[in-house]
Amino acid sequence: MDASLVVLGHMFPELDDSAHWVRTGENRMSEYVARNFSPIGFHLEQSPAYHSFVMIRLASILRFYVTNEIPPPESLSAAIDRAASVWHHLIREDGSIPPIGDSPEFPKPRQWRRRFE
């Protein structure tokens, strides 16, 4: 929902509340990453599958900013960088996700190296 506010605010700047939507969405995303990721980058839910799930969604929001040449919030960029930097600690050598927390036993994704990179 917060990403939708940001996207709509940037794509329809002629609407009266568009700047407010952007600020609200960005503030909420900043609060989310501050509350849900450790300072070094691990998602506090402590499940490798959930860490990956959230990291991929945050990266898609970052992709929106970059694609549209809009400077992303520093908190978003920094959170994604930290989350990606610890990902290799959350997977096995073959790229599979261990059954920790709520993560089920997953087989390794076909292109796990590309996804990690």
C-alpha cells in the first residue's frame, strides 16, 4: 500500500494530494525497514524465506525509483543493501533455503545465483 502511494503520487503530480501521498508512503516504508530489519540487515522475523520475500519486494520498489530517475529514500536503499549483504548467511551452499523459523524445506531455485546477485 505504501509503495502504491509513492507510485501514484509520482505518476500523477497534478492531483492535489500527490506530494502528501509520496511523503506518507516514504515515511511508512522508512518506519517499516527501521522496525523490521536488524542494523546489519537481517529481517527480524528470522525466517530465510520471509527475508527473501521482503527483500525482493523492497527491491522492486527501488527499481521503480531508479527506472523513473527519482532519487529513492536513503533508508530504502540502505535497507536493501544490508539485506542483500547478509543473504548468503541465510542459504545453503547449493542455494536452497534451510527450514528455519517459518521457512519450509525448499529445493534450490533454478537460477538461485542470479537471484542472489
